Amino acid sequence: METGVVPLSEIDGPFDLQATVESGQTYLWDRADDGMYEQQVAHGGDHWYETVVRPFAPPRGDGDTLVSEPTVVRVRQVGESDDPDARLEWESTVDAEQLLTHLLRLDDDLDAILSATPDLPLLEEAYETYHGMRLVRDPPFPCLISFICSAQMRVARIHGMQRRLAESFGDPVTFDGETYYAFPTPEQLAAATESELRDLSLGYRAPYVQRTAELVADGEAHPAAATDRAYEAAREYLTQFVGVGEKVADCVLLFSLGFLQAVPLDTWIRTAIGDYYPNCERGGYTETSRAIREQFGGEFAGYAQTYVFYYLRTTEQ
């Protein structure tokens, strides 16, 4: 077992692990106490979180894979980020610092990013409430599948689907005397039958998942290929996958492929438009997306979106 520490004083800006992985951006992490997504408001905790990462090349990177085989990584935060001794403690099958930096965007200058967004009261309230929340960089294929499963679902149920997919079709990985499961490869999911997927409570999403996995396994398309395109063209590229509309495509662009300007128009962002920014409602998805993206400052509008999504979801119940 490899172990290590990332002092939070060494990264730019604050960090909160619980808010980052339990805010509805990612469904690929588990909490060691099985409490993932049990709390509506998740912020400031010191729980252990764990995931299994298959080899993948970081989008917009140099093509090198971050790990050479399915890799377990466990991490917890000790202390709030403004504490000089605050740190991330990790355990893994490899030296995981580079991997965690990628997955949790520890290389973002969060203060500079949030300062580059407009001075809007709603944003200021959300930034203060979830101080230190960052975006994630999930691997592209698991991210794509998880958001195909997200339609009309609560976050806990989406997370449960991804866990069942891994346990049913993914490879087991033994670490520290425990068995973990990697998210299935495209080939593993493509070989699953619709009936098997429906048995995991995927419902009408089952054929979408199976057909999308086939497209990737057969080499017809891959979500990572969207990174070679301009933002709206990248969104259009992703809609070729079965079950992927513009909102799901925006989620993959934002939470995996590094398009920090993407603003998925989910229920909560449409609520924000209706209650706070009605002039941004333009009828169609593309025009409304452009308008709210400009309202949130353009370049880092996706960061603003994620804070607003989480803030409204946890305060307007």
C-alpha cells in the first residue's frame, strides 16, 4: 500500500472534499461508511472516500495515462482548508498524488476562478455556503454513462446505479484485504443484455447505456474525442450517443472534459433563470444556455453553475 499527504496550504485556493464529491457532479466515488448521498447538505466532513480508476488519458493532456491498471484510491480531508495544518490523506495501490490532483482539480486556482465570475448576490451566497467546493474531472466513459442514467433521478439513485454496474460487470480489484470493483469497460457494458441492465433498475435507460457502450467499444465514437472541438461543436458531438441530449452532453463536458464554460440547464439552473435571471430565458436550449453562460461570466460559468445548482438544491426544499 502507498500512502501520502497533500497539504492544502500548497494548493491555490480553498478545498472541501465532501462538497466536491457529494454535490451531484460525480457518481463514481463511494464513502467508506456507505453514507454517500445520505445527507442533503454535505460539506466539511472528514469521511474516507474511495474510487477505482481505470487507465485513461487525461483530456487536453499529453496522451499519457494516469495509471497503468485499475487503481484503488482512498482519500479523506483532515481540517478545514483555512487551517494551516489541513491536509488530504490518501491510500492507494500507486503514488496517487497526481491522480488526485487530476480527479479533484487540485491544480485549479479556485480563488482566481471565482473572482473571475460576476458579482451577483446568488453566486456570492453559494460561494460562501459551499466554500472550497471544486469541480471534478471524472474519466470520460464512466462520466458519460453515469449522466445517461441521471435523467429524472435523485442523486442517491444515480449513484446506486453506477455502483451496481461496477459490481455486476466490472473487474474486481483487491486492496488492503477488501474487494473493490472498477467501472465496466465499454466492451463489458456492450456485452450486457438489456434485460440484465434493467435488472439493475436502469429502466428505460438500459438500452441507452448498452447502445452507447457499443458505439465506444466498436470505435465508432468516444466521448474524449469531443475535446478536439469548440465548445458548442463538442456538445453536438456528444449528442450522437444514445440517450444523450444537450443537458447530459454539457454535464460530460463540464465534469470530465474540462469545458469550464459549460452550463447544463438542469431543473435547478432553470429555477435560477426563472427566479433571478428571467432575461436569460430564450426558449431553446442553445440560446438560453448562451444567455445564462454570459450572465455567469463566460469562461468559468460552469463553476458558477455548479455552486448555484448545489446551493439551490440544498436550500429550496
